[in-house]
Amino acid sequence: MAAGRPKKLREAGLNITSMMDMFTIVLVFLLKNFEAEGNLLTQADNLKLPNSVSKKTVKEISLTVVVDNEQVLVDSKPIVATSEVLASETVLINPMKETFDKLREMELKAALLTGKDTDEEEGGKVIIQIDKNIPYDVMYKVMATAGASGYSNISFAVIQKLAE
């Protein structure tokens, strides 16, 4: 009688070794292709940034200046009206210069405390978001004021346009 009856059936277990191998390969592939860049700054709502085909990207942001039709903002704080900048006879804008000087001094103190190189020739980093319809004189005065305060590494925020 024992020969005619089948042996006790065991449930077959699920072999997940090959599935784990597949997920590991997919994970490594995704990590290799992951791009850690992205938008380092957010575009101000009321700006129309110019287009550019440049491939250069900014690695870090130190200071952000926004120039729109109404006012000039430094790190989201209103400093001076754009109309005042345009009407000014001098190249350096005093309220902006004072703000830039304070911020640059704080950056240099923080660099000393952390032990970073405080080479004055390297200059501070600033990104300028400027509406593409703002007159050249305003842009020039903002850049000159930033440069006079030690922010000589100036970049402009643009919308990246694919080369045709």
C-alpha cells in the first residue's frame, strides 16, 4: 500500500535570490544615472529672464540679487527702487553698497571661523536675476556696486535654451 500513495507533498518555497539580484542591478543603474543638480534658486514671479544656450551651471550660491521693474532685492529684502537706480547719477548705489559690505564682512568672518580660505582676490559669489526688459544702466550699476563691495564673481540667472 505504501508504494501506491504519493509521498507527503511539500509546498515549493519562493526563490527570491534572482529577484534581489535584478533589483540590485536596477538600483545601481539608477544611482549611476541620478543627476544631483537641479534648480539652485527659484525664479522670481514677476521676472522674464533672458534665454541662453550656455551649458555652464553654478555650483553654489552665496548671494542672490533680484532686479525687477519696481525694486532691487538682495536676498529677498527690498533695498532700493529700480527707478532710483536708473535716475542715479553715480555708478555706485549707496543703499546697495552698504548692504553688500555688511554681507561680505559676515561672509569673511564666517570663512575665518570655519577655517576656509579668505582670499580677497577670489571675491564673493553673487547671482543676479534681472528682467530682460530692464535698461542696461541699471544692470551696470548693480554689477559695479557688487564688484566694489567684493562680489566680483557675478553670474546671471537665465533660462537654458537648447541649442538648435
